[in-house]
Amino acid sequence: MFKKSLFIVGLALIWSSGGQAAQECRIEGDGPVKDVLFTAQVNCHLAEILAKTLQKAALFSPRQPDISLIIGDKAGNASFDNGSVIRIPQFMFFTDRAGNTFPASSDQLEKVVVHEYGHAVLKELWKREFAQEFATLFADLESLSSIVVENTKKKISGRGVRQRGQQLAMSEAYSLFYKTLPAYSELYADTLTVLYFAESGAMFQALHFAHLSEEKSLGVELRDFSKQHDLRSIEKTNDAHTRLSLVRSYLGRMMQNLDKEGRQALLARVEQAITLAAREELRSPGQTSALGENLRLIELLQNLDPANRPLEMME
Ligand SMILES: [Zn+2]
């Protein structure tokens, strides 16, 4: 398929189309999106919606890491590569029980892209906090991302990139990271999204589709911060995206009636608590049960809550 790419230069997105007539997608304002690259058809309208959403979400966030947005054609999900690349399809689709596919709305894509940005925001903190364990890994992942971006601009497929990716995946740091921290990163990415949109059901809305399979449906329900979840459902899904959903219920209650500053303060407490919990997890990887991890994190959050008296903090 003919591929076009699109780069942001200053305030503008410009694609170079390998000999075709030039076209610009203009996006006003500055933000964390440094490149937008299309691997299928160019869609300036979508690029603008997503880049503007990320501009606003970055202003809400405690840190504003730069990212490159690679917008593909059709896929069932989006991703952040733990370097600097967010991949998102133009047509994110849901699959019903009969295998038919239905496209997500642009409202849903906005929530999904903020979720992916949440991973990038947390990674900036963890680069410092877990420098000893993961500085080299994150640096390697970032340089891999830069190569991916350059290759996508030049429309080169990346055999070398795949090899480097595979080598990284075999490193000790990589397996330690993926054994211990994904559930924390997923929780943080969801938390940033629900707090930014000021809707405890934001992640549910982003991923909900009426005719999902029962299994997928449960996985989406467990992302809803407005519901009280139970351990049985968490254990049934056995997934990093839902492992800490008792904490999601707790945060859903905590965020009620908070104004913007209150939600930003809660986000700051969440990242502090998550980092403390992650540090404990790294001391004894894989030893704590899902229930234990949920309760530990809720306790850390309670201890960091200025509304709790110091005496209770000693407990
Ligand atoms: Zn995620």
C-alpha cells in the first residue's frame, strides 16, 4: 500500500509523500506530540483531534514527555512502546461474538490516546525513581523508538529494529520490568485518563461495546472506576489491565466532587503510592497475591491522604 508520512514542524504537521504533491495538516499550539506519522491514509482531522487532546492532557499531567504518534489503519487496540512511540489505529475496532467488527468513535480514540500517554508520563518518573534497575532499559527502548520513527518517515521496514527489540526482550531488566510493573502502569494510565476527563467511567466508555464476548466484557467492566469490583472477577480475568481494580473502585470514590486541582493532587498521590508499591514489588517480584497488591496500594494511598490524621498514618 502507498504510504504517506506526516511530521510536525513547530506548529504544523507536514507530510512528505515520496514525490506526491505536498499537503499540510496544521495544528495550532505546542504540545507533547513531536511527530505524527501515518502508515496508511492521511487523516488531518483525526491528527488534529488527537494532538489537541494530548496538548490538554499534558497540561493536566505532572510531566509532559514528548511522544511520536504513529497512526495506523485498522487494529483492535493502541499501544505505548515504553520508549516514545504511541501507536493508534484510525479505525480501532471492536469484535462482536460472531466475529463482526465495529469502529470505535473519535471520543473513544481520544480516551485511548490519553491512556497511552499516561504510560509515557509514568515512565518519565520511573526513569528517575528506578534508575538503578531500568535506566539502561528505558534508554535502549527510547533509542529503538527513534529508529522506528526515522524508519517510518523513510518508509523503511525494520528488520534491524525487530532484532534489537528481540534482544531487549531477552534482557534481565526487561523480564524484571514485565514481571513486576505492568499492572501499576496500566492502573496509572487509566487513572490519568479518568482524572483528566473528570469521569470515573471514562475508561469503560473508551472500551465498551455492547456486543463484546463475555470475557472481554468483564475485562472492560473492571476498568470502570465508578463500580465496586470484587476479587473473583479480577482473578477470573488474570490480566495486568485489571489486576488492581479494587484500587480503581477506591479511586472512583476518592475522585467524587473533586475540582481540577483536587484531581491533580490525587494523581500526584497515586503516582507516589504506585512508586512505593512498585519498589516493594521489585524487592520480591511476583510474591504478593492480587489481593495483597490491591490492599497494599490502598493503604499507601490512605497514608498519603492529607485528610487522614497523623495517628492513623502510623498504623
Ligand atoms: Zn495500557
